[in-house]
Amino acid sequence: MAMLVLGLVLFIGIHLLPTVPSLKARLVGNWGENRYKALFSIVAVLGLLLIIVGYGRAPGGGRVFDSSPLAIMVAPFAMAISFVLFAAANMKTHIRVWLRHPMLLGLGIWALVHLLANGHGKATLLFGAFLAYAVLDLISAVLRNSSKSFTPTFKQDVIAIVSACCWRCWS
């Protein structure tokens, strides 16, 4: 379980850096943009690897709560929405203009449905941590007005939806 916790701390911790603009600016100023991005990426990948291995090795942790039958039932629909939001997050889509932060919303949906559909300790830790991160980062992003301006195209929306649907079919 310690490996899972360490992975979550590294992965989520590094992703919370942008929520403190003054700290991020100081790090970029000291290290330069490229070195900052390289170190960010290394820590994020290390954290993700520790999460994956740590989750696999961690004991279930016992039941924290009963799984929600409703969450289990809506999970496929919620995951399809999450995949569309993930795909739309880095494209010039109307979805991104309308929602402003589709990646965080998709992550929140993904984490919430998995949290409620499970109920054992390690799943509660994993999905609860990602849900908390999504909520905190979304609040920070809205307060910082961090969405970028661009001209969306319906073609990009179609690509996001189709790619998400294809991903869902392959999984």
C-alpha cells in the first residue's frame, strides 16, 4: 500500500504545481521551461508507474462501503462520456469551449463512478485521491481562469467523439 500512496503523492502532487502559479513561475525561472517540463514528466511517469505497480501489489484493504448498484449500472455510459471528454481536452472542440476543462471533468466522472462501483480499501484510496485532485484542480483552474482561447471546429468534435467511441470499443 505504501507504494500506491507514494505514487499518488508524486503523480497528484506534481499535477497540483500549476495550482500555485507563483511556485510554478519560480521553478520555471530557476530551471528554464524545458528542464521544468522534463522534470515534471519524469516525476509524473514515476508516480504513474508506482500507482500501477502499487495498486497491483496492495491488498484489497477490506470493504470500506458497499458497492453502489447504480454506479455499476451507469459505469459504461459514464466511461463513454469520460473518454469523449479526455479526447476533447486537447483538441479545438466546441466541447472544450463549452466545458472549459473537459479533462478534469472526465477525470472526476471516471473517479466518481469507479469509487462508487468499488468499495474495498485500495480502490477507495485510488479513486478517492483522483476525485479529490479533479475537484481541487478544477476549482483552481476556474479561479485562475486558465482556459485558453481558440476557434473550435465541429470536425474536431467529431474526431473526439469518434476516437472516444473507438477506444471504448477496443477496451
